[in-house]
Amino acid sequence: MDNLVVPCPQCLGKNRVSAARIAHNPSCGRCKSALFPAHPAPLSDANFQSYVESSDLPVVVDFWAAWCGPCRSMAPQFEAASKAAAGRVLFAKLDTDAAPQTAGRYAIRSTPTLIAFRGGREVARQSGAMTQRQILDWLSRLGAGVHAA
Ligand SMILES: [Zn+2]
């Protein structure tokens, strides 16, 4: 596959990105936002489904809550993992209080919970705070193109 579809976290534009360009911080053809932003893309009930379904790359989502201590301590680890895996895996976040519909659909009972999606379908989930290394190892173990490290 030469071109991958990578959704824009801002405008949901579907960008066709070549393998050569994917390593060079590509931006959205429509709104110029970074497709692999420095901070994991915040998703909402309105854009969640479309974002995870339209990506050819695996998407890992941190289901978090503002009042959750372990979520706050994992946030910089998740962000560091997103930089290490840029171009291979899309990283996004969902505030479970601000997006109760999506949190309900995936039956999120504790935070933080990480869910990995491929083609819009859940392929794995992991609850509890993880370090950058643990996140990358977990993604690598999922195999099938989820080579994060
Ligand atoms: Zn865009």
C-alpha cells in the first residue's frame, strides 16, 4: 500500500499520505493542521466514530477524566509514546465526562482506559496507568501493523 488514509483531528478531512511523506510531519490538505499533532488529538462524541473509522493506521484512544489522578500522571507518558510512534499509530484522547455517549458505548468503567482500534473496530483494551514503555510494548504486541517501537 503506497498511500494511507489519515483523518485530520481538526476537520476530519481524509488525507491520502504517501509512505514517504508520513515520516515528515504531514499536515492536513484542507486545514493545514498536523496529522500527527504534538499533543494527542482530543476527540468528542461528535467526531469520535468518524475519526477512528476513517484511519488506515491503528488509533489508540486514552479514555480519561479530569478528576482522575492516574489519568493526569499517565498523560505525559501517553504524549511521549505518541511522539515515539508518530507515523505508525494515531494517538487520541477522549474526556469521558465531556463525551458520555462514546464512553457509554465502549462501557468505560474505569479511567484511564486505553483502547486500540483498527478500521473502527476495537482490537484491544487496557485499563490502568501505563508508562511510555508499557504503552509502546502493548501496541507492539498487538501486531498486524501496530509496530510502535
Ligand atoms: Zn484538517
